[in-house]
Amino acid sequence: MNSSRHPFRQSVRPLVGVPSVRPLALPAILCWAMAQPTFAQRAPAARATPLEAGIDKLATHSTLASAFAALERDNAWTLEQQVALCEIPAPPFKEQARAAAYARMFRELGVQQVRIDPEGNVIGEIRGVRPGPTLLLEGHLDTVFPEGTNVKVTRTGTKFDGPGIGDDCRGLAVVLAVARQVITQKIPFAGRLLVAGNVGEEGPGNLRGTRAIFASPLKDSINLFISVDGTGYGITNGGVGSNRYRVHYKGPGGHSYGAFGMPNPMHAMGRAIAKIADLEASTTPKVTFNVGIVSGGTSVNSIPFEATMDVDLRSETAAALAEIDGRLMKALHAAVAEEKARWPKSTAALSVVIDTIGLRPAGTTPDSSLIVRTSLAAARTMNIYAPLQISSTDANVPMALGVPAVTLDGGGLGRGAHSLDESYDDRTDGFKGPQYVLLVVMGLLGVK
Ligand SMILES: [Zn+2]
């Protein structure tokens, strides 16, 4: 394999460039491959921009070329870390055991100043050879799975099954694999690479880990932010904001027959849900609403004293989110008024209490920003298709603060994130995930 100079281009370039090969003469599998976006992306070859040419050149730097080869050769190591981390439970707010293991892994690689901050984030650093920007590269430690979930990973060929194996044990493993190569290949980069495993990315965590980092003294020195979260290839540069509430309808409750005639908190909540279901929501910008959990009541023949629901609102713009939030609040209060009006003779109280369980800021890193253009250029160099996406990730926090931030997927093929059937398939080219992240990171920091 002549991969030392152009490590990513072995099989694709010659096909595109050889005029005597007519598509009809190609085996079916190659025709199929050429029809896929990843392959079609570069044919006909567009003239490279200066940034793209720079990333092409960077990929041939001797230390990076060695790193790319090592990531492919030592792919089993990356997968071992991914499985080992996944088998340590990390429910929301209970990431300590996995954090301790991750800190140990960083130390074993030679990452400097590894510490666990007061919020529970594992942070370490790798210093470059000359002054330059500081880039924070993180994956999230937490899962959505409660304590007691069986997190054992089973392997079938290149496919791994286990809750959290993709989201985000893949990200954690990619960050480790990148750190390992930066250190062992002695890549002469500028600035400082902070590597982290952060807590609290998933729902109830409300981005608390990344928020804590950006509320700490570190925040003033972070110039660039990359979270590795998820599988496949994608560049998330739009941060979906969300407002999440736990809504309680409360009253005295009573016997369903004997006390009949008083406002019923469950019925009030039903009215509220009907109003929420009928909310108008725009598609541009995208706005969504969801009642995700309902609970309450004690028995079929009791008027409940409490009914509770969790509501999630989301949008990619702060203005649209604020707008639908206003309509939700109106609906929640109107439901109380209507349920009371249904029983005008009753003096029983009925109230609504709204607890905020999550506020995630909306934000965007512009398509024209250097971090997005570098991420796209690295995908072009590697001949992978990495579309721009909008999602809700740790990058929301720096985006909302105006710090250039993206979330990159970690390669491979993931299925069933947030479900007990979650799987990750490394297929034949999972190693391209860490290769891609390494190229983006070094493209941003700069290599001598
Ligand atoms: Zn995730």
C-alpha cells in the first residue's frame, strides 16, 4: 500500500482518473460504489481552495501520515477502549466510575495534568511545540441508561451490541485514539490540545459538564471546541435549543364517587395535553414539542391529588423557542382555568406548578467559519461525505457563547442510540473516524 503520501486515496482516485475505464465495463459493485455520494463528491474534481489544498498537504506530513497508518493498524486498540468504557455503567449524575477509568487511560497515554473537576469532568492536556490556540476535544461520559442496566457488550464480527456503545463510548474512544497518536507520533502542532470526557450531556444532565467547563477559568483560554458524539460522519454546526419542563397539576384529590364534582388534576393535565397537541409549529426554523412522560394517580377509584408530565420544546433559533415557550405557558394555565370552570360550584383548589428540568441554549457556528470549513476540507481530503447537521449536543454551550464549535461523528455505523438494542458496527473502515478527527484538529491548530 503506497499510503504514506496519500493515506486516504488508495482505491478511489485511480478509478476516477483512468479514462479507458468505461462505467459499463466495471463490475456492478464498483458502479454501485461510484454512485454513492462519498465517491461522487470528488468527481469531477473541483479546484481545491487554498484551505483545502492546505489540508491535503497536512495529511501528507510525515507525523500525520504515521498517525493515520497507526490508527488503521491499531484499530483493535481503539475498539478495546470503546468496549471497556461502555461496560462501566455511567447513568446521569453517576459517571464517577467511568470518569476514574477514563482519567487512568489518559494518564497511561502520557496526557499531562489529568484531573477531574468539581463537576466530574475528566480533563487533561497535550502541549504543542509553539504558542497557538487552545482546542478542547471532548466526548461525553454519561449515558441515558439508569442504574442496573446491563451494559455488557457482545461482539459479532465487526458489530458490537451494548447500551451506550455508540453514544458516546465511540466518541470517548476516538478522543483517546487521537490523543494517543498526537503523543506517540510527537506531532509538532501549535497551541494546546485539551482532551476531556465530560459529564451530563444527555437529557437530565442538561449539558452540565460542558457548562461547568465554560463557567470555569478555563473558558477564557478555549478558542475552539470539538465534541465527538455519535457515529458515521457528520458535522453538527447548528445547535438545537430546548426548554424542558416537569409540570405538576395539583388538587386535594378524593374518592372518585364520594368526592365527585371537584376539579381533577389529571383531567386538567389532559386538557393541557390536548392544547399542546394542537400547537402550531413552524418547519423553518424547525420547532417541535413533545409530552414525553405522564404519571400520577393512586387508584382507579380516586380523584388524583397530582398529575405530572414532562414536556420538551425545541428549536434551532432562540427566538422561535421563546415564542413557542410563551404559547406552552398559556396552554398550561388555561387548562387550570377550564377545569375549574367545569366545576363552578366546587371550592376545591387546583394549581399548576412548572419546574424547569432543562434549558439548552440554541446556537450556530456559521458555515463560513474556519472550524466548519476546516471540517469540510478534511472530509474532502479523506474522500468521505460529512454533511452539515443541526442537533443538540455539548457544542450548544460554546456556540451560544460565540466560541467556534462543532460536533463531529466518530465513524463506523451506529444504530438504536438511547435504546437497549444500541449497536455499533466498525465495518471495514471504522478507523477513519479517529483519522478524520485528528486531521480536523491538526488543521485547526496547525502543524510545523
Ligand atoms: Zn451523545
